[in-house]
Amino acid sequence: MTSEITSIDEAFVEAVAFTNATLDALLPKPSGPETRLLEAMRYATLSSGKRLRAFFVLQAGNLFGVDRRALGRVAAAVECLHAYSLVHDDLPAMDDDDLRRGEPSLHKAFDEATAILAGDALLTLAFGLIASPEAHCDPYTRCELISRLCAASGHEGMAGGQMIDLAFEGQELALPEIKRLQRMKTAALIAFCCDAGAIMGKASAHALQALSAYGQDIGLAYQIADDLLDMEGTEAQTGKGVRKDAERGKATLVSLLGPDRARTQAKALAAQAVAHLELFDDKADLLRAAARFAVARHA
């Protein structure tokens, strides 16, 4: 079915449907005395998300003919990990957000203790899904995926970027420092999603490097677009509170450069990302369209 999809809108819709069905099958069903935890895990994960990270896993894997079911398992793992990060990010000790995707944040719908445990459980589940033989028949490939996901999500990546984000609230950062923060906080995980499909498909070093560079540039462009939405958008568009980053004095490219220059920077990053895909010819057209979407989105 995916080979017949030519429009980016169709591709996103299909990725959402496929990933949601995969997540529903893989997430534990609520039962026993731990039911509240399992309900919270499903609440956090089976929401109205865009599944952009899953989309990148699926599309990168399609370039190399990777088994769809295996890609779905890795895409589901990434979405579990992403959901954990949002659950913890929304906590009062972090960004203190009451809404996520237009619904009460997990700690509001349940409670803080359950939110912390649900985030912990989703993070653990993510690595369990990738470690299973269903993710890939080759154990060395699974180990490579686990190692790279650790780097993208831990102190070298997302968690480290979040710490910098919190530590420098209200302080001015130079352009290279903000880019490093956002590469760690956002781009590292998106780059992993692009890497994963190539690793599973035993791609050449050249192809893997191209997709990784694409992911890094898209990750930065996506973060700029997110920051622009926080500054210029509405709660209806974002599904959460807006202008909170400015209120807290968070260092972003938008706060440093201003909206117009930041938007120009995002477009340049998207164009640079597209240039990395030259060796894939028209097989990567949906990834090219996703680059344009990343900077033009309104939600």
C-alpha cells in the first residue's frame, strides 16, 4: 500500500493509522492491580499525535525495502519514548503544562506519581520493543539500534538538551549554544528515526550519513517551527498553552534572531535537508515533502 502513496498528506494519514494500530497491539492491556499505570501509558501514547517520528522510521526503511512489521515495531518504540519525554516535560517540575494535544496532560488526567511511573515504563518499553527479535532478525543490528537510541535520548541527546534548556532559563545564549541545545533536545531523536531505517536495511555508510544529516537538519527546522508556533500561534493550533517559552525566558533561535530571521533559517535548513537526499532519486520524494511540511506547518 505504501508504494502507491504519492502525497505527503496521504503518507501522514497512513503512518498515523499504521503506527496507532501497532501501538495498540503492543502496549499492555490494563489488568491487575497495576491497571492505573497501564491506563496512563495508553493515555499518553494513543493520542492524536502527528507520528512524525514514526513517519521518518517508516519512510527511511522503505528506501531499503525493510520489512514493514519490523519498521512498525521500531516506530512504535520511538513513539513510546517520545510519549515518555512529553509526559515528563509537562510535569510541574519541568515545563508545568496542563494541556497536551488539546487534552489534559497526563499528570492532570491522573496524578504526578502515576505520570512519573508511566513515563518510566514507556521509556523501558521502548528499548524492550527494539531488543526483541521481531524488530530485526540480526542481534547485531538490534544492538546498533539500541546503542544509537540511547545516545539520542540520554545525556548526549534529548535528556541532556532538556537539562540545558532548564538550566539556562532567563539567560542569553549565543547562536552556536542554542543550536547545540536544540540538536540534542529535538534533532537527535529525529535523526535516529532516519538512521534506524537505514541501519535495518544494511545501507551503505554514504546512505546512512545522508539520512542522518537530513534528520539533523529537519530536527532543527522543526524546532524553529515549534518555537514560532509558541510565539505566534494559538492554543487551538498547538493543543497546549502558548507563549510560555517567552514568559520563562527560554533561549530559542526565535528569541535570538526574531521571527522573520528564524523563519528564514528554518527554510534554509529544510532546503539543506532536501539536498542530502540527492542520491535517493525520486524514492525519497515523501521525505522531501516532509521537509517542506516541517517549516510550513500550523499545528
